[in-house]
Amino acid sequence: MIEGKSILIVEDDPALMRGLVDNFRQHGYEVRSATDGRSGLVAALENPPDLILLDIMLPKMNGYEVCRQLRQQQLEVPIVMLTAKGQESEIVDGLELGADDYVTKPFSIHELLARVKALLRRAAKEESDIYQIGDATLDVAGHKLTRNGEVIPLTTKEYRLLAYFLSRPNRALTRNEIMNHVWGRSSIVSGRSVDRCIATLRSKIEPNQRQPTYIHTIRDVGYRFELPE
């Protein structure tokens, strides 16, 4: 765990809430809770936590609206959505409203703890202009990717895609988000353009393209970029 970090859990299922509160407290986190969307929104704005676990289906105000209002109020803490199985379209909607990641119920508490830890660790780091990706190094300011001193040629889109991934590691990103940030909102491109660019980028940074280390596909949603510890 990350010492002294606070978690706000917004969940209306009493049994799940108890389990989450107990597990996060056992791992040393300060935990606050809310059982409906409206009180969760108020709690987050009045005393911002370091991270929010947010259920989608909530009384008084659903998780989408909570997320939308938090981002509208410029609260930039990581938000992890708790979703029901088979809600891929809802997941995409939540991510595009500003959520950072999601876990699908029923989920492994170990997986959730790992996701939370990764998001908190990244949020605590200062932004860097130099990133290490295995044996390759990306110099953001110099727009240059190298391996053992040799330049790995990247197209403009591949560079923008890699830089965007590195700016948002451990977050679930939809194809629409990637298109908007890499190609621009005014460009007419499809999800296949993203997939093709991902494929060529993987060929340049992944040790094994069939079992990616860094760029992971999230079925029906998009991609997540992870840097191993």
C-alpha cells in the first residue's frame, strides 16, 4: 500500500461495502464511505480523497453523473468504477466521462488493490520527460525513442500514441479517447486506425507481440498501458 493514502468508496451494497472497507483498512488506507451518489459527490468535493471507488448503479445519483460532476469541478483524483459483468457499453461511457479504470463484479480484491496501488503510485510521481520502457528509452522533449543508443524510428502517430500512453499509465483508455488525443477531434478516423497503430507500435517496443508486456487489449473497451515494476 501507499502510506497515508485515503480512499472514498461509494457503493450501496452493504456486504460489498463491508468487504471493501475491511480490506483497504487492513492494508493501511484511510477509508471513508458513502452509500448513494449524492452523498458520495458531497464527500468527495468537501474533503477530496486520494482515490475514489465508484459504483455505477447508485441511488439518488448514478455513478456517471457523480463522475461527470467531479470532473466538471476540476477534481482530478483517480476514479475506479465498479461495474456489473456485461456492462461494456457502460464502462466506455464512464471512462469517457473521466473515470481512470474499472473492475467488473465479482472481482478479485487482490486485483483491485493492485489497480489502486498502481494508480496512486503514478499520481504521486512527478511528470518526467524521460521514460524507460524495458530496454528502450523515450525522450519526450526530443521526440526520440532509442534502444542501446540506436534510434527506433516512429511515425508521428506512433510517437503521439506512445507519449499519450506514458502520460496515462495503468488507466483503461477507450478507442475514442485515444483517437481524440492522438488524431484530434476533427479527424475522421475509425477504431481500426487505432488498432493498426497499436500493432505497429507493439512491433517496435514489445518483446513478444502475442503476449504484450506493455500495451494490453481490453476487450470491447480499448487498451491499457502498463509498465512492470
